[in-house]
Amino acid sequence: MKRKPYVIAAMIFIAPIILLISGCTSAHEQYIKQTQKENEKFLNPDEQTSEIFRVLLSSEGYQVVQINNHDTIKRVNDEMGDKYISSELQRLDIIDESRVGIVTIWLYPDRGTIMRIRPQRPIYFFEIDALLNDDLMRWNFRFPKRIVEPTRLDIMYRVVLTKKRSDEEIIKEVQDMMKDR
């Protein structure tokens, strides 16, 4: 009897997702083409922007581009961490969706390590917003001039989800999840 509210809540949450994933193949192909164009534009902005880094995150890859402050701060490369964060999105690839968010981080002025992380424009997917926070916690920086500058950074994320499974597979997984609860 105690489990019934969880099942009802899961059904209320899952029903809109099932409606979203029931698109046609041509719409999916059009989404892929449009997304590729938007990804290129995102990684190569024309106008002057305030963020220092841009991150394109999908289950296929993780790309970081530095936009500003090239001579004062560098992100330490972490290929294994990038692959891990990218692989975490695979379980969310049940719809075609792309969203942009901005996260601000503050660094300790003496060490250059992360002091605080605050979303300025969330993605509005609970799982993804939490994943972005985890992602930033693993970032490290180098300071070529040996001065921690800047101490406040804006990082823009573009998260791309791509439906890779059939509707039947997704429905089966949701049904199995509901049975387990």
C-alpha cells in the first residue's frame, strides 16, 4: 500500500515522456541535421560573449572550447572524466532535445580551485543539472601567469539528447522500472 503513490508518481512523470518520444523518423533526421548546425554555431560564436568556456555535451562526446582569457587561465584536460560525463547521458537519450544553460563558478584566489558553483540559467532537467554540477566539481585549472585570474567564470553548456532506442524498448524499460518499485 505504501508503494502506490510512487507508482502513480512514476506514471505521471513517464506519460509525458512517452508522448514526447513518439515522433516520426523524418522529424528525427531533421533534428539531427539542425542540431549539427547549431552545435557548430555554439562552438564558434560570432559575437563577443562573456563566458570563458563553452561545453558541448552529448552521449557521443564532450567538447570544451575556451572563448576568452586565453593567456590567463587554462582548463586541465581530463579525457577519462569527459568520457564518464558523456556516458552518463546515454540513459537519458530517449528523446530528441537540446538545451543551453549557463553555470558560474568562483575560484579561491590563492589556490585557483573551485569555491562555489551556481547555475545562472539551468537546463531544467533535474538529472542533467545535477550532472553539470558534478562535471564542474572535477575541473582543474592552470594559470600561465601564476596569478589566479579571473576568479569568477561563466561556463555555457549545450546539452544534446538524441533518441537512440525504439519506442517499444523505452516503454519496456519504463514498465520494468515501475515493476521494481
